[in-house]
Amino acid sequence: MSANTNGQLASTPQQKFDLIKNNLQEVLNPEIIEAILNKNERPLRIYWGTATTGRPHCGYFVPMLKIAEFLAAGCEVTILLADVHGFLDNLKAPIELVAERVKYYRYTIVEALKAVNVDVSRLKFVTGSEYQTTGATGAKYFMDLLRLSTSVSSHDASKAGSEVVKQVESPPLSSQIYPLMQALDEEYLGVDAQFGGVDQRKIFTLAVEALPRIGFQKRAHLMNPLIPGLQAGGKMSSSDPNSKIDFVDTADVVRKKLSKAFCPPKTVEGNGVLSFVEYVLLPASALKNSGVPKFIVNRKPERETGKEREPLVYDNIKKMQEDYLADLLEPQDLKPAVTDALLEILNPIRKAFDESKDWQEVEKKAYPPPVVVEKKKKVKNLGTRFPGAKPAGEAGAKIEAKPDGHIEGKDAQELSVGKITEEALSKLQVTDDAEKKA
């Protein structure tokens, strides 16, 4: 018997199903989940995957808190650190850095889950390259990927990844392989359902339609809503540092970002600060308060009289939204309250980071700082025919790391995919035992 974040017990199949779908935006093929729960012969198996590209940010708390509810419903949950997907997505994760980013993600996700009281001992962590590229399993996976590719058109593959894979004018073929692998992972991880954001819907639909064509069963799919970023428009994204807060941002950086966050008065739609309370802070507080959500807003004194005002205390988002629309809850009171509540969660994560030399070293290797190009005195261009001249286009190119994790520059392609196949495969092996125990 388990309790959800609202304190309700989940013991019957219906109660477990209600907890599993709680606060989700959509569920595809729910009958698959209900059938397994009703049989009650084994736990429901779910996986959540994340490509190890840009730095994880506080938007990840949304799926993490949902994972807590899956565990409370008695589910088996696998977290896939999708390293191969990282460089398939327009080389967001260069192959030279993949292993280090896997380690960074593992460190960060484990500490973030602990910070919201999730029992990480009940989770299974898997790195994609462990079964996608190595040994007999890797060979079988590759053959199944080829079989799957024969049953999916290039149009459907491109469409499936359109909201997940970075879109460019002339996309590489890897952007079509990405959604096929994500679908195939359901079979190789042996799950009943895949969990992700609603932006994954087209990939989920592809999986439902395509896997049975090559003899594999279809799965259920669970979709979280996407919370708005801290700036007007769009979601929290690693490619936009101003739209999100990293797990290891300092307290000063957190305060600065939230003070500048888009939070217009009497506006609920698209309000990233208010959405963060709904999908992160209220559920997180419930995990700490025996299933009872609680969010406190200390208000500034009245402007005219200077009289102190009673704090506002909320246990549900609907009342908060009503008060915000009525201007009873104001941005100048909401932002500090959100800052304090978020820092309470982030402080142990930041403390763990500050105390771990290994984690700090991994961060430096996984996300090397941009190359600073020194300005040089302009020299006269003598052309390319004089003795010792460099071929056109060779001079001046540098490799530079971007905020979302990808690199640009003259040698970016070679660095991202490796010089030879053996080198690429060796760099996709995550064999550090200490890292696996993190």
C-alpha cells in the first residue's frame, strides 16, 4: 500500500492507475496499463529516457516528481541515459565527451531525486550504449534497427522527431535514426510503458504503429505537460541559459534568474513562475509533508499604511491561480516565495556538488568552457600562392562549446563522431565502476 503526493493511499488497481496518470497531460493505450494492474502478477514496468546533451536543469524536476508517483504505485522504473541519442541529435554530444556527460547526468539526477525525497535505490539506471552498440546484444539491436527502418518512411521518421530533434535547414540522416532507436528501446528495456514530455508524442505514436510491424508489441505512453521557461514564450531549454535554472547554480544566480523571470501580474497562461509552483514546488512539498502539499507566500507590508499582512498558504494550484488573477497574490510576493522554496530543494544538491571533487572534475570534462580566441593584429593578406601559405579556410578555425552542449568549429565533425569506428565505440563505453555506483 502506497501514498501519492496528495496523501491518498494506492492499494487497489484503480487507485494505482489513478496515481500513475495523475497530473499527466495524456496517456496513449491506457488499457495496456490497466490490464497489467488488474492481473496483479507483477509490477508495471516504465522507462524514462534523457539524452545526455546540455546540462540538466530544474525543469527535470517535473518528470522526477512523476517518477516518485510511479514508485508509490509500485511500478518498476528504469532511467535511460541515452548517450548515443546525444550525438545523433545534430551532434549535441560530441563522442569525445559522451562518457563524461553520462557521468555528469548520473551524479546530477541522483542528487536531484534525493533532494525531492525519491528512493533512488528502487531505480534502475541504464546507459544506452551498454546494449545498443556492444556485444551480441548490440549486434541484435542493430539488426532490429535495420528491420525497423524498412517499415518506416523517411517522412514519418522526420515527422516523429520534429519536436525533439534539433531542426536545421539540411538535417543529417541521424535525426531520422533517433526516433527509431527511441521506439526500439522499449523492446530492449523490456517495459510496458514509456514516459516523457508531451513533445515526445510523435515519437510515441511512431513506436505504437511501427514496432508491431517487426513482431514487437506496442506499449503504453505517459506524457507530462511541458512547463514554460523563465522567459516569455517557449519551454525550459538547455540551449537558452536565461530560460532555466541549473541544478548546481549558486544561490545568487538562482535569485538573479528568478528576479528577471517573466511573471506578469494577473496572467496565468504562459507564466513560468506559477507553472513551476504547480508542477514542482507543490508536489515536492507533498513528499516532505506526508502527502500534504503546502506552499507559503510571505507578503510585503501594505503600501499605503505599512501594515503587516498575513502570509498566503496554498495546498492546491487552483486557489493560487484564482488569487493571482484577482491580484491578491502579486508577482513581487510570488517570486521571493518561489526563490526560497526552490533554494531549499537545491541547497543539498549544490552542497553535494561542492563536496565532490569527482563531480566537479566530471563537469569540467563534460562541459569544457568556450575557447577564448585572442584578437590578433590584422596582417596583410598576401594571397594563397606565396611560399608557405595555408590553404584557404584552414586558418582561424576554433572549436567552441555552446550552451546546449554541442560544439562548433573546423574540427567539430571529427571530434563529434570520432575518426574511426573503433575509436567511436570505445568512447561510448561507460566502464567506470565508481560512476555506476554514484
